[in-house]
Amino acid sequence: MADITAATVKELRDRSGAGMMDCKKALTETNGDIEAATDWLRAKGLAAAQKKSSRTAAEGLVGVAVAGTKGVAVEVNSETDFVAKNEQFQDFVRTVSTIALESGVSDAEALLAASYPSGGTVSEKLVANIATIGENQNVRRVAHVSVNQGVVVPYVHNAAAPGLGKIGVLVALEGDAPADTMETLGKQIAMHIAAAFPLALSAADIDPVQLERERAIATEKAAESGKPAEIIAKMVDGAVAKYAKENALLSQLFVMDNKTPIADVVAKAAKEAGASITLTSYVRFQLGEGIEKEVSDFAAEVAAAAGVA
């Protein structure tokens, strides 16, 4: 059986909002697997649906850049938030965002191989930054959006500097409505995306693996009701459909009024403008999502350094 540490229990509690003893039991039941323990708690009705934003975040910055009808988001990680405030690091993130936008490279490996304006490659500049700043850094990911006619609207939540922050969003609106109309709409939708964390543009775009995971959780919950099999099947289908609706951008309720689906917000704006507007794609990068930082025991580190058993 895996060793269930206090740090692991705390991490599960932070993720799930469940009680300490419930978290410990969940970890025991799942042999210390955090993901499985989260699902166990949810199946027992002891935790809310996990949000990616609840995962432990690495530090660094997300950069967004837009030119004409295309935009890009880039995530660059560092070890501490202190480095994210460093002007040299901020300039690097801003520059690599521009490089990604202009070159069209769509993955971190290709971006690292691209030429850096001051000479050498992005990778070589990164190595030099690590040496001078004294902290490990990493270009993690890149994503592009574009439209044929319309606008790409950038948004950074709680920006550390222009175009840089911990949550970066790009919204692509296709259509022939006036640019200022679409810019205003795009900014509102981008703010919604930052807050509501949609998993995909539409329900059909949600990862099937994630939907199957939700189906398994819903099935276990429904089975405990003791209802007939045909009723349980309908309960499960309803739960999965509700999950998809709540996590698809177009069907999410607009955070500004909590009653209008985003698809209807777009349609209303198009009708008022007497022109076409279609929300075709978006990008939402939250710093460090999916990265688990190592949890260290400071007291143990001190004891080890002092040679204390």
C-alpha cells in the first residue's frame, strides 16, 4: 500500500474541498492515487467536479500577442514567481510570443529552434537567461487562433505587464460586423472564458476520454440509488449531458448575467449589428495547469542538511 502522507491528504483536500478524514479514506481506497481518489470522492458525493484550475501551478508567465486576424498564446515557466516579475524574463516571454506569432510555429520544440532577434536561437537565449537569472526556465506550449474575416481578441487576467500574466485568453470571431462591435464582444467573452474555464467550444468537442470518466462517476453515483436499470441509464445520460453543457463554451451561461448561453450572446450581438458574427475558436492558457510541483518537507530538508536522522 502506498504511503499516505499529510501533504498528499492536504493536496486532495485543496482539490476537492472534502473533509480531511474523507480525503484520507479516499487515498487509502485508491492506493494513494490523487486522480482516482478525486473520482472516488465525487462518486460518493463528497467533492465537487475537479477543475483544472485547482491543480498546483508552476510559476512563470503566459504571453499573448495579436496581429491582424491571427493571435498566439505562449506559456513560459520558471521556478518562482519572483522571476516572473523580472524584466529580463518578461522581455523574453514577450519576444518569444512575437516570434511564435510571426513564424506560425505551433509547438514548443519548433519555437525553441526559431531564431532570436539578438542572435542565436530561442533555446540558446533561454539557456543564457537561466545562467544569468540563476533559475530554471522552460518554454512549455504554444497555441494559435485565426480568422479569415473578423477579429482575434486578446485578454490577460490580472496582467503583470502588457500582454503578460497568469491567465491568457484569445477569442476568434469570424464575420463582417464592425470591428469595434466584435472587439467589445470578444473582450466580454474572453473575460467569461478566463472565469468559467470551458473545456471546449461545443459539447461535441469535449474530449471523449473526459466524458467517459464522467460517465463512470455518474454510473457509480446512480447505482447507489437502488433504482431500476432503465432509470439509472437515464440518470447517467442526463448527468453526462449536463456536464457537457456546463463545460462547453457555447452552452455555458454568460458570467455577466448567469442566464444567457454564450451562443445566444453572440447571436444577439450579430442581430443588433445587422451583420454576421460567429465564435469559431478560443485559447485559454492558465499558468502551470496540469503541472504538479514537488511538495517538499522543509523541516526534513533542514534535518537532512544538518545530518540529523
